[in-house]
Amino acid sequence: MSFVDTFKKRKTGIYEYRVVIPKHLRSRLGGLTEFRRSLKTRDKATAERRGLPMVAEAQRLIANAEQTVILDHRRIAALAAEWLSARVAKDEASPPDAVTIDVQIDAIQAASEDRGAILRMMSSAVDDLLMSKSLPSVDHASREELAVALFWQDLTYWQTMARRRRNDYGAVPGLADAPVFVSPKIGSKAGDDDAPTSFASVWSLWVKSDDDRAPKTLYEGGKKWDILVRYMHDKHGITDAAKVTKDHARAWVDSLKASDIAPRTINFGYIAFARAAYNVACKRDVLQGNPFAGLTVKVNKLALARDRRQGFTDEEARAYLQAARSRGGWIRWVVSVMAYSGCRLEEVTDARACDVRVEKGVPVLDINLEGEGRRLKNVGSARLVPLHPSISADLLTYARDLRDQSGPLFPDLDPDRFGERSGTASKVLGRMLRDELKITDPRKVGAHSWRHRLKTWGREHDIPETVLDQLCGHAPRSEGERYGAHLLPKIAAHVERLPNQG
């Protein structure tokens, strides 16, 4: 990224989030030199957690500025001519009546000396025209010049309609010699189509392409992108994203491999971000090719099979559940629900109190998108999960006793610095697994191993694979599996067959 951001402590001891705006963007942001927000806390961990949404806000602010287009006079003339041509072509076969034409011409001539009136009259037309061209934000001066150009073309339109009513279908003045509109590069200066494409502008396009990305995704992606940018600058002297070739991309990947980063991490944690950012830039015609397309690191399948996640044994499951019950609070419930349901960690930790209820006579956990910041992994993730008889009654009572029914199911579970409760839970359960229970097998983890155990456990008790998939929220594996569904009471009956784990 092209800016420096910090969590800084003021003299008062209060933390603030501060971003220095790159010099070349300051004029586009009204002279703003920095983005600064108070985090209203003296605690560093709290400051980092509160600051993550501001990181996303700052990235989007700079993304908007990076995408500002400055239109030169030729492009404005071309846009105005296209606008006029389209209007004439649409209406000349059946021009408006003479009274309407006269009224419009008089109104235009009356406003011709008032620049403010011109800008107000043409504001919507400017917005519609720029949107039709899929242009990002255009700078203020260019918009005003375009508004004036459209104003005079509007007069030409009504004068042409007057001639059409007199059966004069001659050429429209100015259209024959009008230039052809060519979309400018995003972030370029007027008349400078050969300007380099900064890495910052490419990243900004990706940031702005989806407003729903989680703060953690923006943070992690930004770190990976910075590694790419530093490598290209330090090793190859490249500051123009358009100059990166396949050979440069492969060399970067080789440097990651030399750093002993796991192949899967390189594929999904580094290359994936670079490929996605370049894809967005290519779709917007900012770049002409993606050097990261098709680039992957070979993964040793034997090693992958060896390192694949494993479920807990019966002894480990009993010890884990007993330890969770002795801890109490959110740990008791999160571990218990995962043990009998196959739910993902974030599906449990993000639940609201009202999501635990009785549906058609069946106690369930409703996994849905209701509530701020909730996300689901795939289309099969939204579902009703029957609760096992060993936990259903106590969990229903616990949920009903919570004061805020629309609030979190586990109010005692604090979010991490990214605002995610699952992040805190993952760390706590991981330490509990390794330090307290002494389960040190790296293939077994505090949350996900419950999902593997449920699959194995369910097969041992002859539960149909499609039922297990529905419990775990796995997407259908074939088109046939997308048809029909298991009724909730039937799924609950299968869950009830699973024995108490102790």
C-alpha cells in the first residue's frame, strides 16, 4: 500500500489511529494531509481492536482518491458529443411538440449566463453519463467542465428537434468532427495515458471492489501485498504494476518458497491476493494482463495427506468436554455445541441469543446472516442445526435467560482486534488444548477437529452422508444433491442416535 498507518499514543495516554495521505492524493481529498481518529482508550489491545474498522475506512478513502479520473478537454468533448448523438437518435423520428421545444430553448438561453444554474441543471445528466461509462469518481473540475459541455449540447439537441419538426434531417452540428471517447487510466493525470500504474492504485481497486470484506481480510491482504511491492522494488526496481511479468511473478514466488513458507500458504495466502488484485485491475482496463494467472506452487500430496486435520479420539473428546465444563462460561457452551453439531467455530461464536430456540418441536441453533458483521462460508452454511439431547435443555435455558435476545449468545466472549469473537475463541481453545489437555498433535486443533470427529462418528453410527453434510454446512457435492432436503425432525432423529460423549 502507498501510505503509512500507525496506532499512536497521544501525550494524554489516549491512542489514536493515524494515516499520512500520500502527497499526490492530497489535492483530490481537499488538501487533507492525514486521516486521524481517536480510539478513546489507553489500552493498546483495545485500541488495535477498535482501529481495524478505521483501517478499512482509510483504505477505502485512499482507494477512492486513487481512482479519481481527471478528464482532459478532448475526452469531455467526446463524451458530450456521444451524449448528444444518443439523444438525437432516440427522439428524431418523433420529435417533441413545438411548444415544448420553445419552452426548453428559452429556459436554456435564460440560464446561459448563470454558471451555478448550468451546473445544477446538468448535475443528473453528468452522473448518468459517467455511470453509463463505468467511470470511477471524476474530479470536481472535470465534472463542472462536462456539465457546461452538456448544457450547450442540450441547446443543440432542442434546436435539432426544432429542425426535425420542419422535416430538416440534415447533419447535427459538430457531431461529424467530434473526437471518439477513449477511457482514461484510473489515477492518471489529464492527457497522460502513459503514466505508470502504481501498485497502490491496483490495490485500491481491489479494496473498493467489495465493500463487504472483513477488516481482517483487508489487514492480512494488505500485509501480503506490501511484501510483493517491496520485493518488486528492492529486487527488480519496479514501481509500475504494469511492468511485472510472469518471470517477475515466478521469482517472487521462489523467494517465498526459499523463506520456508508452506506451499498451501503461498498459494492461498500470497498468490491468491496478488491474482485477485490484478484481476480487478484487468477488468477495469487499468492493466492489460495478469502475471499471476495460473501461477501455483506444487503441493506434495503425500505430505498434504499426512498433515490433514484429524478428529479427536473418544478419550480426547471426553477430556476436552470435561475441561470445558469445568471452565464454564462461553468455553463450556462453545465446545459442547461444536462437539455434537459439527458447526464451524465462527458459526457458534457469532450466534445471537435468539438463534437458540425450538423449531417444529426441535431445539435448534439457527445459523443465519442476521446481525452485524456475520458471514457464512457457502450457500449450504445457512441452516437449522438440531441440538443434541445432552445439551439442548440447558442451552435453551441459558439463552432464554440472556437479557438482550438480539445480542450475542456469548456476551462474555470478547472480540479480537478484528472485531471477531471466533478469533479470541480460537486462541483460548488452542492454548487449552496444548497446555492443559496436552493434545500436541498438530493435526488436531481446538475447533475444527470436532467437525472431523462428527463425520467419523456419524459414519460409525450409520448416519447418511447427506445428513452429515447438512449438519456441517457442507455445500452439495453434485447437482443431484441440490434437489430436495432432509426434514428437520428426521435430522434431529439422527442426532439423537449419537451417544453422550461424557
